Amino acid sequence: MNLEEIKDFILAHKQYVIAGLIVTGIVIWTKVGNAGDANQQNTSDFNEVASTTTADDKAATKDSDTEPAKTQSEPTKTQTNSEVTCDISGAVKKQGVYTLKTGARLQELIEAAGGTAENAQLKHVNRALILQDQDKVHIPYRGEKIKADDIISSVNGTKTSSTSASADTTTSDGAKTSGKINLNTATAADLQKLNGIGEKKAEQIIAYREKSGQFKKIEDLKEVSGIGDKTFAALKDQLEV
């Protein structure tokens, strides 16, 4: 069939050709519309999935950020020292360093040291005082004159409000402003500063003082074993009571 014949056929059957074109157009339009709806539905589903995923990710991130914060907010447990160690000297039976429970009072320290000596002076000593770690305690002898600050001293500062004793110009090492050593207040270290007095003799002097009481005059020093007239003569000018 040539071109002329085709043209004549179309003209003869144009109503059928037009109807066919209309049907074809409708079919094509319907398919395009359905495809568009499908694409729109797919896009909506994708956005919903993406939104859900984003929300889950945010929740997971929030939980992840919160967890370390909880860990950091937990308080750190600290261990406290449950003991105090104190040094006691003076008119007690066993001078030395003792360890007691935190909150212990001075009376407990005295008991740990064997109790007080017979010549202890406790009138102005507050035995209910709560001790602190590294406290230095000196229980005065009867008639001993020392500064109130020297009875109890602490690494956190000298304590003066809870204990006191009669005070004069006596220094903390037992020597008065005259420069002489007081036989009734001197420590073993103080006594070793005297001419001819070593560690052993110093301990003998203190032992005599604790047993027999205060020296009434410097000549009483000769009653101590090992100290004769010659030794006394060499150091008498350095002594007082």
C-alpha cells in the first residue's frame, strides 16, 4: 500500500482513526497517572522510614550522652582515717607514742600510758578533750610550772582553751630566763645539756623525780645514784628548782 492509498484509507475511516487515537491517549494518561501515584507513595514511605530512623538515632545518641553523665555524677567514695596517733610525756607511768581510735579522749591516752604518776598535777588538765592525730601531750608534775600552751600542742595549732597550768617565765624546754636548768621540769634532753650528764644519768634523775617527788633543793640531786660531790660541784651553778 502506497502513500496515496493510505491517505484515502484514513479519509474513508477517519472516525475510527480519531476514536483510536482518543482511546490510546486515555490509556497513556492513565498509566502516567498511576506511575505518578506510585512514585509519590514510594517517596512518602521513604520519608516515613527516614524520619523513624532519624528519631531512633537521636534517641540512641541522647542515651549515649546521658550514660557518661550518670557515671561522672556518681560521688567518689573517700576513705577516712579511723585512728589517731599521739605522743604523751610527763607525769605518766609509760611515756611514749600511742595509737587510739578516732574520737578518743585524753583520759584514754593517759590510760594507754599506764595511768598518771603519783606526783601528777591534773587539776587544770581537761581529760575529756578529744584528741587529734599527732597531738603532743605533756602531763605536768605536781608543782611544775610550765606555760599553758605546752601541755597540749597540735600540728593544727597550739591548744590553749581546754588545758592550763600555772605559768611563769619558764620556757618550754624547762629552763628559766636565768639560763639554768630546773630539776623539776627538765626533760632528759634538757638534763643532758648539763656538764657530766649523759643519757643514762639523765634517765636516773627523771626516775628519781618520778619516784620521790619534786626536788626541794638542788643539793638533793646528790641522792641520785651515780652523782657524787665532784659531779654536783661541776654543774651546781647550772641548776635551780
